Amino acid sequence: MLKIAYSPIYKHPLPENHRFPMEKYELLPGQLLYEGIVKDENFFEPVPIDEKWILNTHSLEYWEKLRDLKLTKSEVRATGFPLSRELVDREITILNGSVQAAAFAMEYGIAMNIAGGTHHAYANRGEGFCLLNDIAVTANYLIENQLAKKILVIDLDVHQGNGTASIFAGNPDVFTFSMHGEKNYPMRKEQSDLDCAVSDGIADEQYLSILESQLEIILKIFSPDFIIYQSGVDVLETDKLGRLAMTLTGVKNRDRIVLNLAKSLNVPIMCCMGGGYSSSIAKIVEAHSQVYCLAQELYF
């Protein structure tokens, strides 16, 4: 069965006209149910993660400042969200959504988190709508509990997974791959194990060809036994922040390539959703829903 992490806390209230489309976290599960892609029993509601696993990735000083709502104004500004107790509760629930989804992926081959993909969070700070890094926390959880030994992070959000790259720099057990917009945020990139920076305006055919070639390169030098997939949909041509030119079909084919890879390798995969900033919230939800359709089609 496809297991999907979701909690109502994922949709967090933001100031009017905030550019982050928080409502997608409520609309996406509703759309999946409405279209019959999943049923109620596919969803599970995560609880906040134990502090131990936060500190396995994030510094004690940063976590205590975040937990106690003592970030400076500049630190809060960097995250893009007004800081509150409810926001922190949301973040630590999302973390456990990814961790628990990873455990379900070990059982069923694949599992998803309706939120997550918070790849801009560093060990000691948050930025870019990311306060804690669920990708890194999940990878460290799997390794610490000896559930996986070699983890491949495939990050296809249009923005580089800078926080994830920084956290795992020099770690031979986690291979970080980021395919992102060359001239997009963040302006100062980190060094992933493999970075692929694409030009503004790149469309489906060229993007997918590059992706396939990059994955071939990775598999020649790294043999994963678990994959974490950041499936951001801000690569769409309609995205306000993306600057690429991919269609919905192109994004679906991108997701198909990644899921087919995991299935062909017989390697469990956990998918977290990442970013999406199209003017039409319906377009964002439709783009995200495609990876759930593919999961059902390919695995169940």
C-alpha cells in the first residue's frame, strides 16, 4: 500500500499575500482523494519527532534558539516565515512525516510525504522557507538505525539543495545530487557530490536527457540502498520563481525516470514534495499529484 504522511498542521496560517502557497498542503490530499488516486487508509498522521533526531543533524545552539523562539530578526527573515510555536510544531511534525515515510518505503518500496523537501535548512540555520532539513534528518535516522548504509539524495527542485549539500559534505554514506537553475536562488551555491546547473528556459526534452545522463554517472560511482527524492515542481514554465520551461508532461516524465530508477534497482524511495510557486494553485497541485499517480501505477 502507498503510505503518505499528512497532518492538518502542514497548512500553517501566513500573513495575507504571503508568496508561499501554504494552501497546497490541504488541497493536495483532497485532490488525491477526489480523483480516486488514493483512499483515506493511504494516509497516516505523523507526530512531532523526538528531539534526539533533530540533534543528530542540527546544532544544539540552533535548535534551542528555534525551539525557544529566540531567533534574531535577521535569522527569522532568512527563513521567510514569521516565527511562532505553531510553526515550530509544524516543522518537527513534517520531519517525522519524512522519517516515518522512509520506514514505510522500506516495507512497500515507496512512500511519500505531502510536505517536506526542506533542503535549504543548514545544520545551524534556516533559510528559504526551510527551518529544519527533513531530507538530512531522514538520511541520518536511516543510517543511525542501520536501516540503510548508502543513501542517494535526488534533488530536482529548481533551487539548489544547498543546506543538504553542506550537511553531508565529505560524508561518503550520503550522495547528494542537485539539478537546479544555474542563475536561480541561492546565489551562493554549496558543493553537492554532483551538481548540475541548467540554463534559464530549458524545456522538457533537453532537461530529461540531461537528467538521465547524470543518473547514469551517479550509478557508476555510487550504489545506493535507499533513495530520497525531492520532487519540487518549481521547474514548471508557469512557476513565478523557477525560470525554466517545463510542461506538466515533462515533470511527470521526470518523476517517472526517478521512480523507474528506484524500482529497477529494487531500492526503496521516499518522496518529499519540495517547492512550487505557479500563480495557479491548481497547477501546483496537479503537478504534485502526478508523482502519486506514478507511485500507484508503478508499484501497486
